[in-house]
Amino acid sequence: MAGFFSQITTDDVWERGTAFGSPERVVTQMKRFIHQVRIGGLEHKKVMQSMGLFAKYVMPALREEEAKMESATAAV
């Protein structure tokens, strides 16, 4: 598995929708995300509600998972 991850480039990560880098770059990526979420004709209110739930529930769970992964990597 380590060999797989060592072959991933910054461009690979960027193209798959990960937002990282300068604040300007992250804003650009998040604007794309917002437009993608609107596909299907969702009302702005529903999009904002969905993003709020994502921030409240999903992001903390992802942060927790990231911390576990960092701990496991540090232990190796």
C-alpha cells in the first residue's frame, strides 16, 4: 500500500477534488464544489442546509479519522 501512495502526485489529489493550498486555491475549489452540489436543481436553501450538516457532522468525523491515521503513521 505504501508504494501506491508514494506514486500519487499533487495534481492527482487536486484533480480528485481535494481542497488544499493557498486560501485562494481552496476558495476556487470550494466554489466548484458549490456549483456541483447545485446539479439537479436544488434550492440554495437546501444546498446551504446540506453544507451545514456536512460541516457539523461529517467534517469532525473526518478530522477524527485523520488524527487516527496520523497516530498510526507516527507509530511506524
